[in-house]
Amino acid sequence: MGKKTVLIVDDDMKFAENLGKYLSIVGYEVNAVGSGESAFKLMKNNKPDILLCDLKLSDMDGDKIIKEVKEVSPDTALFIISAYIDPYVEKRFLKQGIPFIKKPVLFDDVVELLKKAMP
Amino acid sequence: MGYKEHFILALAATAITTLILGIFVIFQDRKNKLFLAFSLYSLSISWWCFSQIGNVYGPSLEASWFWARFEHIGVVFIPTFFLHFTVLLLGLKNKGMLLKVCYLISAVTASTFPTSLISPSAEKKVNGLINFGEPGIIYPFILIFFALLTVYCLIKIFTAQRQATGSRKTQLGILFWSSVIGYIGGSFNFFLVYDISVYPLNPFGTYFVALYVLATFYAIFKYNLLGIEVIIKKTLVFAGLSAFVVGVFVAATFITQELLGSIIGIPKVWTYVVSALLIAALIDPIKNFLVNITNKYLFQKKYNPTQLIKTFTDDVISLMDLDRLVRTTVTTLADTLKLESSAILLLNKDEDKHVLRDSYGVKDVDEINLSVDSSLAKYLSRTGEVLLRKEDSPNEIKEDMDKVNAALALPLILHKQMIGVITLGKKRSDQDYTEEDIDILTALTKAETIALSNARLFTEAKQNVKLAAIGALAAGINHEVCNPLNRMMSAMQIFWKSVDLGLYKDKSEEELLQMSRDVMNDAMNDIRKIASITRKLSDFAKPSRDAIAEKINIVESLQETLGVLGHEIKLKRIEFIKDAKDPLFIMADRDQIQEIFFNIIRNAIQAVKENGKISFSAQKKENKIIIDITDTGLGISKDKIQKIYDPFYTTKAETKGTGLGLAIVRQLVNKNRGDISVRSQIGRGTTFTLEFPRSD
């Protein structure tokens, strides 16, 4: 079946680029966007296999994104990458089965997580 | 004036004053036994004096003899009434029998007046200057009875005076000494019976009795001897007013009739009209004048209880700030009740002590605290009642109260727990706390307890708000620090991993060097960002130093600010309009005001496009200076305008602003006792309005 597709949504473009580059090296097909709107536009036509998303985007919060993605693309594996540390918030997402990756991120950890979720 | 005349004058003076005193006292309260006893005592002295005038004057020996016997009806009752008065005044117990016996003796003796037992005749005495009764058979007995009872009563009063405190002590002191002097002076009258005249005590000694009357009046008014709430104010005022009315009438009559009437003939009716007009016009002012005079000179300066309650509820109880609440409490109580000292102690649960929180007029402030285990604290906690320090209080309680300088202790009870105590020192007038005082203070302590509880809750609420703000801050910090770190790490990771995976095999050394330089440069920028944010945050979280207020001219402050920003303004070709009349003074911190102006104007510069306008106007308005800083920039939408002061709220691109500027500005404005507000319209622009109190 070809490469797994990853969509990174983070308003820190430099970071999104670098992570994207690494994930491509490792073998994923990567797209990176900086806002929720752009993400949904993309997802209309191409449902990604994996979504890596920040909680605090410039135009919307992570909760909204998660809800929308679940509706629009229920098969996509969801991961949160965020600087936000609130144990309650973390628990909330974990309860939904959404792993929470804390910034600053180590690329190898991300890759391991992705492999585990989607071997 | 001869001996006889002096004597009669002294007797008359005494007779009248004791009569007035006796009537006055009984009129205050007919049902009061103490008043009645004193009144009868006074009236019996009056009886004695009046009768003795007859005795001395005669005019015949026959008449003198009658008066001599009549006189002694009063005389034998004087000691008995004095005894009764003393028993009631001092609260002596088990004297019922003694009193009955004395009354019996007095009555029996008095009943012999028609006979010659008291006095068989009257003779000329003192070298014929006066008439006087001769001593009868039972006369020496009367003397002994009089002397014994009098001495007994005086001893009792003296002892009580020694043991008493405060105003009671003074009352009894006055009573004792004036009685002694009165008795000494008056007793020389008895010696006349034996034709013993000791000059000058005869005849002037009788004046001492009158003196005693005046002293008693003084004790009544000033030291509340019989607890009389004096209705005399009204009597005196009424008397004064009557005198005024009569005076006006007389004067008007005199002027119109005698003076003018001799020049022009004026019908009598005009006198009446003029008098009536004058009286009507002046009666109220005169009444107020009299009331004030009597209040000022005759009466214990009593505080107005309604005033105390009003002041307390208006000024004290509504305070939410704990420090101000305790401060105002102690000063209001001390001022209104005219106390030497007052203090408030609050429970420190950790140390199990009530610790001094604020005080007025108290020395050795550090020594003052009250252990929860002390007798006083236990008593107050158990009863929940106000405690007055009395001579017969238990010793430990007295000691505890002395340690905190307390004449009165008011426990503060909340939900059945004692959260503190208010201690009041002595009144400056040395008077005691009355029942009324205690009732009012009891009510006020209940209100105070609620106020304290509110202030505590308010402080906690503020803490919680602060904690919530800190929570928000912490989240913000994390974001502002983590993202740059993340960025750096991602750049480094991708570089090294690419190198390790051999992706840069074909790059030259120079190219690799340049790439690593880029990574490091980016990293350094990020590190600078983090350093700046942590600095700004420590500025914000541990906010700016306290404002050092001085009189500054805000027009000058604006100039300084423009000195820094002027270049940018020119660069963007922004029109800067200044509308402020130099000078405009406020009391504020110079640096902080500049920082405020700097932040707002810089925001304006960044909001405005090229060729836009920024205006700064400052006006005096009543006791404030109003400053408006307006820009013709993009404006802020209604839903965002609430957030502009939130820390980290910023619409600027990440590298351009931290979002702390306005949050800090608001803090600084508040520190300098000012206010900040904002109006904005999308597309039109924004105006920040600052208000500061004037200083000129």
C-alpha cells in the first residue's frame, strides 16, 4: 500500500518543516500546514492516515480540531503535540485514546509512537 | 453686720441650698429609694437651719425656746437619714435592724418636742448677741446619738472610697470630704447650747454646710453621684429663655416708652409688637446657645451613642481590607469613647495565641498577646460576653487584663469560636464604662466580627484570583518558552540526523559549516526570545517596584518618550499631534509613567499604517488629569477588546511582541493611583484613556 500519509498542523512553521523532513526521511508522506482552516481544506480531499496537531493554533483550539477530524475523517490516527501542560487536559485526551506528545519533542520518540499506532 | 446677722445669713444660705438640693433630687425620680433617702437627709438639714434662724433671732426668748425644740425634730433625723442614705449608697447588707432602731430613736426623741426634755428654755448667749436654747435632759443623748451615727457613716464611706476605683472613687471622695467639712463646720452650732462660741467657726462654720451642698451638686453633675441623667438642662434652658423673654419685653418697653415715648408719642401697642417680633426672631438662637453652654460646662461630656453606631457602620464595618479595618476600628473606638488606649488582637491558630493586630495609645506593643489558655481568654471564650475589669474580679483575670492594658475586654465570637478580642483601656475622663456603653459595645463587637470574617474571605478570594492569574501565567510561560525550545531542537535534530544518515555526503565542508551556522543562529535568536520573555515575566510576576511618587509634569514625560520613539514615528511618516497645556502635574513615579506612555504609543505606532495619525491630548477635569492617546490604526474588535490586558494576548506576529505590554501598563497605571480604559472601532482606530489625580 505505499507510504502512510501524515498531516502536521502547527503554527510554528519551522518546527513543522523540520519534523516533516525527518518523517519523510523515515518513510512517511508528509504535509505541513499552519492553521486549522488550511488543515480542513486539505482533509476534504485527502484524508491523512495520521494527524499530528498542536492544541493552540492561531485560529482554533485543539478540541475543535479533534472533534471535526473525528467527524470528517474518523479513520485518521490522532496525536497531539503541544507545549501546553495541564494534567487534566492530558488525561482528557488520553481517555479518548489520543496520545499527547510534549514539546520540545524528540523526533525518535515521535517515530516510535507512530510505528506503534500504525505498524 | 454683726454676729447675729452673719449667723442668720449663714443659716439662711444653708437652709435654702439644702432645701433646693432635697427637692431637686427627689424630683429626679420619686420612686428611687436612694434619692428619697438623700432628699430627706437634705431636707432635715434644711429643717434644722430654718428652725435655728427662729432660735437665734427670737424675737423673744419664748419664741426662741419654741424654735429650739422644733429645730431638734430635724436634728435627730439628720443622722438617721444619713445612715439610711449611706446604707443604700454603699449597698451595705444586714442593716435593717440597725435602721429600724435608729428610726425608733429619732421618732421617740422628736416626739418629746412639746416637752422640755430637749430644751427647757432659751437664753441669751454669746455675750447677749443671740438667743439660743438651753440644753435639756436628753440633749447630751441627742449629741451622742448624732456623733456616733455620723462617725459610723463617715467611716463606712471612707472605707468604701479606699476600695473603689475610677469615678466611683472620686464620687465617694468628694462626698466624704465635703461631709467631714460640713459636719465640722455645722457641729459648732451645738456648742452654742453650752454658750461656747469659737470664732470664726461660730458663726461662719455654718457656711461649710452650704459648701457641702455645693460639693454634692458638683459630684452629681460631674461624677454622676446619684446617677442622675439631668433633666436640669431643660430647666435651666427654660429658665434662661424665660429670662430672655422677660428681658426683651422689659427692654422693648423701656426703649419705646421711656426713650422714644418722650420724644414721639407712641401707643403702647407698638411696644408689644416690637417685643413679639424680637422674641420670635431670637428665641431659637438663644435656645441653642443656652443648650450648648449647659452642655459644655455642666455635663460630663458624654459621647453620642447614635453617632458611634453610625460611624461604625459607615466607616468601619464596610472595609474589606483587613489592615484598614483593624486600624479604623481601634481609632474610631478610642476617639468616640475618648479612651486612653484601644487594641485589637486576632487569633493566630498556629501559635495558639491572640496576637496584637493593631492598637492605639498602647506602649510596649511587642509584649502584647493573649494565650488561648489564659484565664481571660478561656473566660471570654466560654461566656462570649463583654468583661469589665473590677476590683473583685479574680486575680488571674485582673493580671491578664493588665498585661493587655484592658479596662474592658470584648470577645469576637464567630460560629462559636473566639477569633479575637478587642481590649479597651480606661476612659480619659477616668469615668467608668456604663451599662449603656457595654450594651452598645456588645452590639458593635458582633458587627465587627462579621466585618473581620468578610475581610478574611476577601483576602482569600484575592489570593485565589492571584493564584488563578498565576495559573494562567504559568500556562502562558510554558507556551512562550517551550515553542522556541522545540524549534531549536527540531532544527538541531534534523541537521544531525541528516548528517548521520549520510544525506549530506555530497555537501562541501563550507556548505556544512554554513548550514550549522544557520542552525546555531536560529537557535541563538530563539534563546534571546526566551531570555527576553523570562525577564519580562519576572517583571510582570514580581511586579514593578512600588511607585516612588513625585510631582511630575506629564508633558515632560511625553517629551522624554517621544525622544525614544520619535525616530520610528518619523520613519513611518506618522503625524503626531500633541494637545496638552504645559505644565500638567500629577503625583506619580517618573519612570513608570514613561513606561506607560512608551508602551501605549509604541502599540499605536505598530497599529497605524504609514501616514497615519497618533494624537496625545491631556486635559484638567475637576480634580483629575485625563489623557487620551488615539491612533488611526486597525482598531480592536469588540470580542477581542476584553482580552487586550490579558498576559500573552497579542495579535502581533510571534517575533514582534510578547503580549505583556498592556498587562504591565495596566499594573503600572494602578500602582500610580490611575485608571485606564479603551475605546476602539475596527477600521477607524483606538483610543486609550488614562486618568490620574491632579497634583496642583
